[in-house]
Amino acid sequence: MTSKRKIEVFSAGCPVCEETVELVNRIACPSCEVSVLDMKNLEVASYARSMNIHSIPAVVIDNKLAGCCAGRGVDERTLRAAGVGQPLG
């Protein structure tokens, strides 16, 4: 049984957040399960704080904040290096 890579995109619905959602969805593969989480929801905001997210948009891959989201902007190369778009073996 093959599991899915869990990808969570934290978004406030702004144009930059929407670009990140589009990027993640574009490069995601069948092994990727993408969820978009609305930071306007208090439970989501609390969860984001627990994940050490300090700015949005932010991407969490398999419960780990992607390196591109730790104090910098999101970029495709870093997401791919973290496993987005790569089928699980």
C-alpha cells in the first residue's frame, strides 16, 4: 500500500498566496495530497503557530515546514528538493 505525501498550503487568499497554491498544484504528482488551509480560520492560525509558521504563504510537507518558507519566499526548486512532485517509491 502506497501512502500519499501530505502537503499543506497556508493561505490568506491574497494574490501571492493564490500563486503559491497554483504552483504547488501544478507541480504536485499523484502521490501528493494537497490541502489549502485558510489562515482566517482561528484553528488553522493556531495550527500554523504550532508549526512555527511566521509568514504566509507557507507550505508544510509531511508535517515539516518547507525550507523555502522559513523566513523566505516560496520557490519551486526548494519545494521539489523537499519531495513535491516526486512519486513515493
